[in-house]
Amino acid sequence: MIRFLLSGIVFCALQAVAADVQPVKNAGPYVPSPQSVVSDMLRYADVGPGDFLVDLGSGDGRIVLTAAKVFGARGFGVEIKDELVKRANEAAKLEGLAERVEFIKADLFKTDISQATVITMYLLPDTVNLLKEKFLAELRPGTRIVSHDYPLTGWIPEKYVQMELEDKVQISGVTTTLIYLYVVPAKVQGQWKASMPPAVSRAPATLLLKQQLTRVSGSARLDGRDIPLEDVRLRGDRITFKLAGRKGEFSGQIKGRSIEGMLDGKTPWSATLGG
Ligand SMILES: C[S@@+](CC[C@H](N)C(=O)[O-])C[C@H]1O[C@@H](n2cnc3c(N)ncnc32)[C@H](O)[C@@H]1O
């Protein structure tokens, strides 16, 4: 029995050691974003004093430092290279920003990013896509994600800007520079029990929503009739839609498993997931 217990303990310890020594995935070489791109990334994400920004693979810290210095945000950078982390923390001290920003040496894939309201990254294209699941699992609806040069495939950007920059030639060999802005959508997939204005449905209604990232489609069951939804838009925790063939726009805010909304901005409606 004791031998059995001991071998179990040894096995668990070996597993823990194996997890610790797993090689860190290289998410991209150190190549700093030109300062003009940093400013554009932060402007497109509308960064402000209420934001907590996390730069994944923070290099010399320029994105987090600019976000704090120019836009008044707080945040941290996560970086795997010791000397870059040290340099960025020294710059934060020198610029009087150490109270609001910090740089940590860690693997970005294993870092808790749930505190972020803005994520920035300049990483390899495959890395950016490996992070999609992590973003959807950890980030709150409405969190903005800005990616320099590489898109999250299958995810429609809120904004997409292309420009030609001479500074980029020595970095990527071409002048073309891209900035993608995404907004983390709330999870709305499923059947919602809805309470609609009496003019829309007298009986309790049902909303059936299908979701693929920001794309949502579905139908409403109103007084026994199924009506398709039209012009469905989901941005963060805000949803709007129309009922096919009927007047009026429904808007709503998703709060976990409930939606509180208005029809044409004046008549309330609500819904609960799983009705
Ligand atoms: C292209 S640079 C971007 C630097 C900075 N974000 C900027 O835009 O100026 C990518 C950085 O990610 C870092 N990096 C690569 N893999 C990483 C990992 N697994 N965890 C944390 N940092 C990583 C690299 O050392 C490098 O400094």
C-alpha cells in the first residue's frame, strides 16, 4: 500500500516537473512596433484613463509605456526575455510610470489576462490565432484586442486599417502595415425566454440565437409564429436586431444569462437564457 502511495506521489511530482520544463513557445522575435504604429494602435482602440492594457510579448515596453504616458491607462507587459523586461521596468521608473505599469517575465500563453480591457500584440500569425481560445475564455465582453499586422482568422474586425510606412521596411521587408481591432463578444448562443412588449407578443416569447464569434443569427417565436431575426449586430455586450417584415429595432445589453433592452429606445423588453 505504502509503495503504491509513494509511486503515485513520485508520478505526480514528475508530471509537475515536466510541465515546468516544457519549452516556452516562441511567439515571435523581438521586433519593436514603430512608435507611429503604437500611437495608431492605441488611438484605434480608444484607450483612456479607465483602461487596463496588457501587451502580449511587450519587448522594450513601448506600447504599455505610451498607453500610460499619453493616454493615462494602467497595465502590464508580459515578456519572455529577461533583458527586455528589465529595460522596460527601468524606463517605467525613469518616466515616473512605475505606479501604473509593470513588466513581468512570463510566458504569455500562461499569463492570466482576465484583468485587461485592452489587449495589444505584435506576434507571429500562427501565435495570434493560437490565442483566440484564450481570449474568448478569459476576456470580458467588450474588451478590445489590437493586433499589429496579423488578423484573428474567422473573426470579423471592428476596424481594419492598412497603411504604407517606410519604417517597416527594415522590420518586415515591406512598407505595408496593418492594424486590426476586435471586440470580444458576449456569449449569446442558445434559447432565451423573452418578455416582449404586448404589441409584439402577448404570450411569453422565445429567442433562438446561433453564434459564431461576432456573427449572430436566429429567430423569435412570438404568439406561436416563428419570425427570423434580421440585421443582428453584436458588439461586446450590446445586441441589436429587427424582426423580419416588422417595424422597430430591438437593442439590449447582455449581462451574463440575461438581456435588458428597449424596442426603439422606449419600450422595455428582457430575456433570460435557458427559458
Ligand atoms: C514582435 S515583438 C513585439 C514587441 C512589442 N509588443 C512591440 O510591438 O513593440 C514580440 C515579443 O514577444 C516576445 N515573446 C515571444 N514569445 C513569447 C512568449 N511565449 N511569452 C512572452 N513573450 C514572448 C519576444 O521576446 C518579443 O519581444
